[in-house]
Amino acid sequence: MKPTIILLVLFLSCQTVFSQDSLLVLRDTFPSKIITEYLDSSIRFKPIIRPLSPIPGGRQAYYTYLWDFGDGNFSTKESPEHRYAKEGEYDVSLFIVNNYDNGPRPRKPKTKVVVEAKYASNNKHSNDFYKQFFKSNPVFQLFKNANAVPGEDMSIVVGVNPLASKGRIIILTNERTINPKGFIVSNQSKYHNEILVPLSTTHELNTLWSNIQATTVTRSGSPDYGIIEEIEFKNNEANKYFNQLISEYNTVSQYDISGVPGEGQFSIINLDVTPDMLADTNAIVTVTGIYIPDGQNPTIHKLDIPIVQSHDPNKMSVRPALIDYRLQFKKKEMIYKVQFQNDGEGDAKTIRLEMNFPDQINTKTFKLLNLYPECDTCNTQNKLGCYTVETLENKITFTFNGIALPGSSSPTITDQDSTKGFIRFTLQTHKKLQNKSIPSYTDIYFDKNEPIRTNRSTMRFRPGLSPIVFLGINSPFGSNGDETDKLTSGISFGVGVAPIAPYKKPYWQAELYFSSIGQSFHTSFPSRSGEIQIGEDNGRPRFAKYTGIDSISQKKHIVLQIPLQMRYNFNRYFSAGIGASLKTNYQYYHRESSTYHIASAGPNTDPFIIETINERKVFSPLQLSSLIDINVGRVYLGPAFGIRHQFDKKFKNNLNFYLMWRL
């Protein structure tokens, strides 16, 4: 009884705590607004927003802007001037992002402007936004006004220089492997009479790819990566490529465009970043755009968007941020990105990135993908504008030497992206990863200034459950002469579920078990005597004397158990658990036999046997038994051998020897 009481106390005292990231988004109460000033032939816009609230001891805070003039034109200047092509009323809005700021994100102010004929002009005029937009791809590109902060919104500007008078644009969001519900498309502009198209069937999509012979793929983050890939297709390769690309995303949006070839046009798509994204902080998600001009090959642009908790240009990201423990390879390759921005007034000549990694990362596998400012290694003869890489066991130091990265505070800066830099690289993990997070961070040194420490970029294993199957042998045991000593061994089969490969932490494991068990009792009464009817003679009962009785009783049970235990993995080869099992016995067979030893009174002295079979099926009352369990083998995933001891009030002790497999 004591073990049962102890386990009951254990169950009542143990509590499972489920922690979930919480999200509290501060809302700005400042009455943001837009002031308009009508000039000779244009209109100037000026924002009135709350003053910046710099973080004490932090970097210099600043705002970045994305103006939507309501006619398909945009600007990233603080106080831009704009000249409309046609007279009329236009809704102007401003998207603001606060960087290095300790306050809430400012509200998005809006205003309506009335454009009279004297302010309208069809003459083409200089557009800085257009000039700076098509850096990665001269035909089709995506631009983001901010990184993805859970609970906020962001905007993506889709720009195209049409190659034909008609075409289709497909926007892919919410990668299935990261967060299939991270972005919600809240609004899309129709400044150029874009026609939203319902989601196409696979057959309809295949008609789009049927005549495609090649495609151009570009990729950017902030700033541009400089990646251009030309892909040629043969036979049915185009269908396979594009169907595979679309299948990687959970959300597909598409619209048809029309216009004069070569005349750039822009659309803006507003995205709500759901709180679900909080679990993927510091990961990199990719939004993919596909432009398909009528009768020509398509162009693809992929835009990398970091998921962050605040708008800080100095950050470290990793992709993938979540991986499946079951599907990990012996060596998992991860893509890292370190971004930085010079927020001073002068150029930064030397930038040193000291990147720190845990033991799971093999720093010797460092492979540079691309970088900005673009330069060559210092191992060449060109020592001006180059980089060096120093690799230690848990640290990689990447240094830009002899460069000139402009400062964002310089009065001559018109493009904030020119003040930013990055490196993208791959690293591999060591073999046999444990199910624990892999954090890393970077200390960024600009010339001789104090370092800036980035966020912790963490790769985690996706939470999940591991099904378990058991097959074993039941072996009851007890003292000589007691009821338990009469039990016979049987086969057990079970299934269970537990968290997948827990590392250095206790976890619950629930199971459902079916096992067979038997009871066999043999009792002898050699000195007992009497008479017993052994038949009939001409309808009259015939009796015989007996001088002893042997009695045999056999029972067979199926035991249904629901064990629950708290386990701990001491290493990858040994684990132990303690818990309790709720069980009931189903008696499906009961046979009793009595053998009477007949006294020698004639030629027939064979024993007389009376056999009784009880057809009644019986369920026993519910019982609670304590258990102790150990596993030896691959206790994270795979096969292992187990021994389990159970104790209950009725059957006392039972050993279960089993083989198991965690899936």
C-alpha cells in the first residue's frame, strides 16, 4: 500500500507547466498626421509624429518612411515632394518604422489631397524611388518597408517593368516549413487596374508553365544579395519546378496587370504579422514573387524577411529556425545572416564581426555565400577593400578591411540601404544532435568603437510527440506458496506517446497496454475419502468409494493497463521512469477439474474425473499499481530494451521484459 500512497502523493504534487510566449504590443497615442504644402507645380508632404525615444546608452534612433501617394507612386524620403499626373482626389498614407527606438511604433497617418489642374502634369519627372528600386532585378522585384514584428503590420511593394502589355503576378507567402499562418494579406492596391484572380487549380497553373523554356531568379534581403540564377527547362521540367515552388507555400495570391511595356508600375500589399510568428523570432522567412508576361519567360524574385521583436538593423538570423528532429541529417546545414548598419556620420573603414556559436556547430565548415560591401579576400594581391576570416572552435571572426560604408547620419545619404551591410554563410552541425536549442550571437565592431551585440539567433527543434510500440513478456513472481506464485507468464503488447527526444528535462509518458496472464492452482487431499456417483446401471445410480482427491483450477486473463510515468533521459542510451498504472483484468477462461482416486474394488480402478468450465466473463475492479521502468538502447528515437517492475495489492510483483521502438 505504501508505494501506491507515495505515487499518489507524487502525482498530486507534480505539475506540468506549459509555457507560451506572450505578446504585448504597445500602441502609440500620439496624434500622428500629415501636413501638405502646395508648391508651384508639386505638393510637399511632411509628417508630424511623436519624438523619438532613444534607448539609454543605445544607438542613435531614427525613423524610416514609406509614402504611398495614392496613385501608384511611392517615396522613402522623410519629407518628399510629388507631382501627380492627373487632377483629382488622392488618399495619401505614410508607413513609419522606428529604429533603435524605445517607444511604440507610430500610427500610420493618412490624408486626402485635392490635385487641381495646375498641379497635374503628364510630363515624366524624376522619381528617386523608381531609380533605387530595381537593384536586384531590372524587370521585377519586391521591396519591404520593415522586418516582420509579430503583432504589427508591414508592407511589400511589388515593382515591375512590364515586358508585355499583359501579364500575371503571383505572390507566395507563409512557407509551410516555417509558419503557415504567419502573414495575413489585409489589403492590396489597384492603382494600375490590377485584377485579383481567384486561386487557380493545378490544371490551370500548369497551363501557365506549359510554354516556359527558362526563368531568371533573383534574391535580396536588405541590402541586395547580388544573386542572379538563370534556369533552363526541358520537356516537363518547368511544370515540376513551378509546382514544387508553389507547394512550398501555404498562401498564394495572384493578379493580372496591363500596361505599356517598359513603363514601371508599383503595387503595395499590406501584411498583418500574426502573433504566431513570435515562436519563429530571429528566423528568416521568404516571400516569393513570380511575374509571367504574356508569351515570354517568367521572372522570379525572392525576398528574405527576418522575424524580429524590435526594429534593429544590427541582427543575426538563421534559416531554418525550426527543424524536425526526426528528419535531421547526420550533418545539418544552416544558413546564417549577420546584418549591420553604420549609424554614424562618417564612413566605416573597418568592420569586425565576432560570431559566437555553441558546441553543436562545426565552425570549420564555414562557407561564405555573399556579402556587402562586395569585396575579395585579403589573401589576394588586392589588399584594399578585402575581408579576412579567422575560425576558432566556437567563434568565427569576419573582418572587412579598407572599405567605406557610409553612415546613416550623413546629410548626403538618400538611400538608407547603402549604409547597411551583411554576410550570408552556411555552417554545419556536428553529428548526433541533442534535442536542445542552438543559440548564437555576434559582436559588431565599427572601426574602434565599442561593440554592438546582436540578438541571439536560435535554431530550435520543432516540438512534437513520439509514438512508441512495445512487445514483451510478463513474468509474475512471488513467495513460495502464495497466490502470486501460481501466476503464469504471458505476452504483452502496448503503444505509448511522449515528447520527442527530451534532453536533460523530465517528461510525461502515457501508454496503453494489453497483456496476457494465467493462474494455475493444484490442490491434493490424499486422506479424504467418501462415495461418489460414477454412472448408472439400468437407470439406477452407481456409486464408488474414493480414497483421495486432486483439484486443479486454471484461469486466463487479459490485462488492460493505462500506465502514466514521469521519465528522464540520463543520456542517449539510458533512461528511467517512475509512475503508476490503472488496470483491470478481464477473465475470459475458467476451468476446474477434480480427480477422485477410486478404491480398488474391481477391474476398473481408473481415477474418476469431474470437469467444470465456467463460461462467465468477469472484469475485475480497477486497481492502481506502482511502477519503476528503465530503458537501455536508443532512448531518443529507435529501438531499446526495457525492464519494468509493477507492484499492486492483489498480484504483488510483476516483471515485464520488452522491446520498444520510439518513432
